[in-house]
Amino acid sequence: MFSEKGVVVIERSESSISEDDLMLVALEAGADDVKVEEDSFEINTSTGDFEAVKSALIQQGIPIAHSELAMLPQTYVKLLGEEAEKMNKMIELLEDNDDIQAVYTNFEAEE
């Protein structure tokens, strides 16, 4: 249900690089995908190319806001109303537990 991937986030407000230039740098370094979000760019890599992509971005002077190896869902499940609220509560309880290091989900909730 999940794939281990490298994720690198670049805040658009912190970087003056254009979308095309960022894609060129990331893809040439081995990135799988570059997603353009409202206020950031999200670069997905295989675990093997993660460090190479990060290094290429740093060499180009592109500030990295966040980077990690994460489990990304292959498919998503949409939850509505009470189901979404229950799932959010469960995730909060899991994240509050000191023994749990990370929580990965494959659900999407409508705002």
C-alpha cells in the first residue's frame, strides 16, 4: 500500500528559482517527480537517489525547507464527515504516543 520514497520540500517564498529550472536540476539529479503546490515544490525520489538530489539542490544554492525518507501511499481513500473526524482523532492519539515515531496514512479528507 505504501512505497518508501525520498521527499524534499522547497518553499517558494524562500527560493527565487523558477519552476522549470528546479525541475531541470531535480530531474537531472535523479528525481522521480516534482509536484508544484500552492506555496512549495515537492520533489519525490527513490531512496537510492535521495542524497544525490539533495546534494544537487544544495550545490545550486536552493534552500531546502524539509527533507525525509517517507512512506507514500500508492492509492488514496476519501473519507467524509464523521469518518474523517474519527480518523483525525486516531492519528492525533497515535502521534501523541512517545513510542510512535511516524504515522503514515492513505486517506484524504474534505476540508
